[in-house]
Amino acid sequence: MFSGAERTKRYKLVHPDKVRQTERNYRKSHPQKMKDKKARYYLKHREEIRKKAKEELKNLFNLCLDHYGRSCSLCKSENNLVIDHVGGNNGDSPKNYRTLWVWIIKNAFPFGFRTLCGSCNRLDGLIRHHPLLGGKGIDDILEKMRDRSNYNALFKS
Ligand SMILES: [Zn+2]
């Protein structure tokens, strides 16, 4: 004869769907219990969970950098990098950086993104929202400056 534990194990193997459904029903009918359980688990494994989340975030960002480059596409700096939506976010990609990285990876690294350093990214935002520049970004301004004969004098000193 099987022991109780063995019988349970066998039942789980033979009826995985039934077991899953029963568990789902239990969770649904005991929301507070589940909440408490989750909270207890989090308290017990807090450091581990945080570390794992941090690592996962780093991996997501690294995947994006692997594709879009590990230096700023404007000034070549390798510090404080961010993934930038060229031309500003027009609402079809997420704003939150974590969700943005996941979105980019899920969408197989679409065109229209690039690596910028924090300074270039902030400058782009400032320029874009400046009332006198009418929504132009750093690229438009740089392009305009490139046309001028004194461009090199401006930037190479
Ligand atoms: Zn830069």
C-alpha cells in the first residue's frame, strides 16, 4: 500500500490539471491568507528578492545596450547610459524604464531607439520642451549647427 504522501504525489502526477484547478480555487477563496503568505515570504526572503530583481533589471538593460550600443550615440560617453526614444516618446512605447526595456526586447529591438548618456538625454528633453524651439530635439539642433561653417570651431576646442 502507498502512504498518504505517496498517494498525493501520484495523484498530482496523474491529474495535474485537477490539482492546479483545486489550488486556483483555494487561492481565489482565501485572498487574505494568500496575501499574508506572500507578505511572510517577502519578509523572510527580502534581500534575496531585491538582489534578484536588481540582477534581472541589469540583464534587461544589458540586452538593450548589446543592441543599441554601449556608448552615447551623440557624445560617445560611456557613463550614465539610458535608452532613448529618438524624437521623444509619442505614446506607443512604455514610459517606465523597466517596462520600456521589456517592451523593446519583446518587440525584437525596433528601430527608433538609441543609447544616450544622461547629459545628452536631459539636454534633448530640455531643448524639446523649450517654447522657442517648437518641439525640436537635440538632433535637429545639431543638424542645424552642422550646416554652419563654424560647427567645428564650436565643438572642437
Ligand atoms: Zn552623450
